Amino acid sequence: MLNKINYFLKSIMAIVLFSLTVSMAFAVPIISPVSATATSEFSAVYDIGNTIDQSGLSTGFISGVTDFDTYLATNPTHTLIADDNEWFTAIDVTTATVIYDLGAAFSVDRLALWNEEFSGFGVGDIFGSLDNIMFTSIVTINPVDSPSGLDYGAQVFNIGAIARYIRIDVSGCPQPDGSPSLLCGIGEVAFAGDSVRLVSTPLTLVLFGLGLSGLGFMRRKNA
């Protein structure tokens, strides 16, 4: 009897380890928000939509398909040309709230931020929500200055939340080495995330495996 119990427990552990390994092996796609809003915009030429349309990136990606890590490994840069490529607040507005709608609930793993080199921002308080009403604090990020006068790369930050809406309260504008003009800016954002349905798959495998192991154990016990 003791041997049967040990065998059962070992089977459970093996299934759990296998499920975790399979889960970690899955590529995590890069997600571009479907829409965005901001509490301040410099003008229509520098609206928040510029941060989600890939207009300033040196190479593009397919949202929900392209692997996040594979894409970032190519070091895609963002152009320093601002018109229709970057977002800015109005002059003398040094804090703002930006809300990104991912279009559906995702398990959001990381944020890729191209921190605009002319002004950018120094502090980002990040919140998540499923309904765009109730937001939960996730993490505070501190982007470093992007080099002035050059195309700039992405900075990656860990998030770890299930959300459809990502809110970033930006402050610390402009970045210390940026323009003396008092305003905030973002070049582009993208997220690494799986849909919530995909996240549940490893757990489903575990439960299914436990059921099979339990049935096998009971049959051997009754034999």
C-alpha cells in the first residue's frame, strides 16, 4: 500500500514538473495596445496614438504573433524624429496619466518602453485593470535617459499582472539629460503577454494528469 502511495505522489510531481516545463517553453508574444488615451497632448501631431502604431520603430512586429524576446533581441530602435512618431504633453505639463487598452485580458509579463529622448519621463507608476474603472497598483519603474540626438532602443521592465488596461502615471519630466522644455514624452510601448485562456493551460494539464493518475491508482487498488 505504501509503495502505491509513493508511486502516486511521484506521478503527480512528474506531471507538475512537466506542465511547468511546457509552460516555460512557450514563446510569449509581443502585444501592442489597440487604443490609448492621455490626460494631456501637445497637439494632434504628437498624440498618444503615436506610441502604439509602430510608426517610429526601425523594424515592426505582428502583435500577438511575434515573440517578444526574439523581437527585442534584434535591438529595434525608435527614430528621434518627433512628428507623427512620438507623444508629448503640453508645455509646462510635467505629469500625466496614460491608459493603454490591450483589447482583451492578458497575463502581462513585461513592458517594453522606448523612452523618448527629447523629454521622456523619469518615473512611471503602473496600474492594471480589467474594467478600466478599478485599478490596482502593480509596480513603479524608473526609466533611464535615452541618449539625446540619437535613435533610441527599448528598456524592458517586469510587470506581472492579469489586466486588459494598463495605466501609467508618468512624472519626473523631462528626463534629467533631456530638453529644458517642461513636458513629458514617450516613443513607443509594447507588452509581453499571453491571453488569459492560454495561461490556464498548464493548470488544466496538471488537473487532467492528476485525474488520470487517480484513476490508475484506484484501479490497481481494486485489482
